[in-house]
Amino acid sequence: MIAGGTGITPMLQLIHQITADPEDKTKCYLLFANQSEKDILLRAELEDVARDHPDQIKLWYTLDRAPQGWNYSTGFINAEMIKNHLPPPANDVLVVMCGPLPMIQCACQPNLTKLGYKMEDTFTY
């Protein structure tokens, strides 16, 4: 999962649906991009669900303007972030994206392709 700004809302709905079903073993890796730390929507809720489901939910942030001491990534989504925080391309991997169109078209799709993901194994809201 890759989300930018308000694009987090469908991702959170998917995460809630998955974690509400004890039979669902789907693993979610979320790379969430924002401009600044104060812009991170639903942060407490995301961190709570990640803490409550550590084997299913992995959460990583990136900020355009990170504060000093920020423990996550800084800058636009790039190939290194995707490689380090999403599962590698595979037949059972689907990359779901939601965010500003420039983020999807200029940062996500080219870097996913560069890393070997097939565009038919992606979905954009």
C-alpha cells in the first residue's frame, strides 16, 4: 500500500476490514507520504492498529519536510523506500495506491516498474 495525504482513507478501510477478520492472514505494508508531521492524518489510529496487529500491519512514513530527529524517511517516494518497506514483486503481491496524481504517476509507478512490479499487479484509487 502506498498512500499520500488524504489517500490514507481507503487504505485504513482495507486495513480495518482485514484485521477485523481473524481468518484473514493478509499482510499489509503501508508507505504513507505527507508534507509534514502535522499533516499525517489518522496517525494515532494507524499506529494503534499496527501495534495491535504487528504480524499483519507494517507502517512506514515519509515526509517532505521532516523535523529534526524524525525516525522515518524524508523526501518523495523512491525506489529505495519501496524496496525497503513493501514486499518484493510476487504473484501474491498487490500494490494498492491512493494519493495525488503526480505522486502516483511520477513517483510510484516508475519506481515500482523499475523494481520489477507489473502494472497489472497494482491498483490505483
